[in-house]
Amino acid sequence: MRSIALALAVATLPATAPAQEIPWERHNRIAGDLGRQARYREAETEYRRALSEAEASGRPEAVFTVRNNLATVFHQQGRYQEAEDGYRRALESSRGTPNKLRASVMHNLGELSKTAGRAREAGDWLRQALESKRREPEMDPPDVAVTLASLADLARLEQNDLQAGRLAAEAIAMLDRAGRSHSSQMAQARNLLGLIEMARGRYREATSLFASARDLWEVTRGPEHPDVAIAINNLGAVHKAKGRYFDAARLTRRALRIWENALGPEHPQVAAALTNLSDQELLQSRAEQAESHARRAVRILESRPGPAHPGLPVALLQLAETVRLTGRDREAEAIYQRSLELMRAPDGEEGPRTASVMNSLGVLAYERGQMGDAERWLRQALDRQQRRHGAGHVETTIPLANLGAVYLAHGRLDHAEPVLARALAVREELLGAEHPLTASCAMLYSEALRKLGRTREAAALSARGRAILDRHARENLMHHTIRAADILGWRPRR
């Protein structure tokens, strides 16, 4: 569950008094007001009128400004190919326009490339935008801060948490110094810093930052604006990470309702919320609802024109999970393989969720009794998670614990015991002893101890884990088995 509000740059020229506005300026201003209210279709109509008037005026900077702003409306609606075409046309018409205006288009192309999963291209555009903004004789700190925040988000997505935190902190400090502590830009920066803190397992800090971003967006944008739903969705992600799946689903449903109302039922952001909701429902053993939501998410993303949407592999992964847990192994395997294929870029670069698919293929092989295939998939998943996150990360313990379960089932206790002990130690340190992920791992480890003859230790560990999972099941309406709570790994079949 990862999301962040689009930090798009709307180009503006020096303000003119309303009574002195010429036609293109009036339509451009009205469109901007509509866009800030998330009334994108109406904004598009006004921008098209502004573009017609700007072209008739013969002013290159006017044409450039409106083309960039019209493209941002396409971008907000998830019409990515139209947005990219619009941004590039704006750049083509930018001769003679100020550097600041050209930088806004570079920034937006960076955001678009990031959305499409083209990280290298995104970094190039955003760094060009930042350099251009900083070269301005009268640098605009809030404008610079927006690009700093976007670069921080890119660093986060590339798992460079140190750089992400540094850039986000710089953006926040710059906004504070500029007197923009209560702005939508500050909400954007705080939301981003919350995502970084959540990735580090610092859930209290993440919750505070997301709540602050939500409150700022509610004040600056209105309570039903899609940016508000970003923060609500991310608060739901914190609840999920803490094992509070019922609360997570409640918040995700609220975010979904806002996005559907503001963006329409076919927007990619709606698909992202449906994928998250499916995951949370599956964790509450609501398999039928989970599959329905996952299929709708896949349908939305498959209907998008142009290349496969970057969210499609994740939606397919979630659909495969729901299908596997209802016993349709062959169908699930085909969907997993399609997801894995889409995650592998033509240049050989893999998406960040590749390890998750490999982990699930390992679990599927285990359930089929194909232990050799299970071990091979899980080792590949573990290798990728260790390279991406390091050994001491919760995501790394998912294939690690599952590999331990395979060794346990094979009777390879000399392998199972140290692997499960390592997974349990990391979870206890990062999630705490009372988290359901920790409890499920404790129960797997207790089984290894029992088979090794360490019965007293095993009984105490098993009783502790079962009590936590029983309590968790009552609070979250979730059924469980020993293998149920490994999130991306073992879950109960229905």
C-alpha cells in the first residue's frame, strides 16, 4: 500500500487584475480554480478555451502556459499518454519563455515518468527542473521545495531511505522558512516523510505525519479532495502494518469513496484502492469480496490505453492471491506468471514487487507438494529482498520464514531452526512481540523446537503465539492458522 499525491507544477505568468484580464488569462484562471477543486472535466473545458485564445494572441509564453496546465489536468485524470504528449508539446513551444516556466514542465515530465515506473528518466527530468529553478535570480522556495519532495519520493521508491529523508527534510525546512507551514506543499512533504518513516517501521511518527498531511489538505483543498484520500489511504497502510486489518479496511473504503466521487470509477487511483482493499479483506478471510475487488482493479487497469499501467502487475499479484486461496492453483499460477512478466522491464530491470510474486509462487509450489520448486522460488525472493532491503527488514522475513517452513516440512531441522530464529528476532525487534506476524513466526519456530526435542521452550512459545493470534482474530474478525499471518506468504485456504 504505497501512494503519494501528485506534485504537479501549474505554470503561471505575472498576475493581472481580473478587470484587465484578456480572454485566455480569464479561462486559464477559471480552469486553475476548478482544478484545485478536483473538477477536472470542467477545468479541461476551460483550458481548451484558454488554449484557443492563447494561440490566437500570438504570445508563445501564453501558449506554453496553457499547454502545460491542460496536460496537468490529463495527468490528474490518469490520461497519461495525453499528458505526456501535452507536456512535450509545451516544451516544444517554450522558446523565449522564462526558465521557471520550462522547469515546471520538466518537473511534470519527471512526475509522469515516475508514475510510469521509468525511474531513471524521472530522475533526469526532476534534476533538470531543480537546477533550472535554483538558477532563477529570484528563486521561489516553495516551488523548489515541491521538486525536492518529488526527488525524495523517487529516492524512497528506489529504497534509498537516507537520501529520501534528507531531501524531504530539506523541503520541509524550506517551506517553513518561506512561511508555508500550512500550505498544500507542506502537506505533500509531510505525507512523503510519513511514507519514509513507515518504511523504517516507525509507525507512530508515520501516523502523526499522515494525520498532519490530511488536516492540511482538508483545510487547503477541502475534505472531499482526492489529495485528502491519499493521506487517509496511507493511515490505513499504517494500520495494516500494525496488524489492525479491520481499521485499515475502514480507512481504505473511505479513501476509495473520495477517489470514486472525485476522479470517477475508472481512475487508476481507484484501482490502487481496490487492490489495497482486496488485500485487507483477504486478511479477514473475506475471500469472495477480496476477489471481486481485485478483479475490478485489474479490469480498470487493463482498459487503460497505451502500454501496461505500472499498477497492473501489483493488481494481478493480488488477484492471484485471492484465486490461490480458493484452491484454483492452475489459474493462480498463470496470473502470478503474468504479473512476474510485466514486472520485468525490457532492459532487464525488475520492479520492486518481483520478490513478492516469487514468494507467492514458492508458497503455491509448497501447497502442491513441489518442495524443490518451493525452495527455488523462495531463495530467489529472499535474495532480492536482502539486496533491496537488507537482512534486518520485515519484508525480508517473509520469504525467510516461508523458507524455514519448507525446511521444517522437509524435516531439515538443522536448516529450519536458524532460519526461523533469525526471522523471529527481526520481527520481535521491528514489530514487537504482540504483532500477529511475530506470533505466526513464533509458532513456526516452536514447531521446529518441538521436533528438536526442546519441548518446554516449544510449548511456551506456541502458547504465546496462539494467544496473540486468538486475540488478534477476535479484534479483526480474522481466522488464522499457523501459516495464516505471513501477509504475502501463508494464508488460510477456504
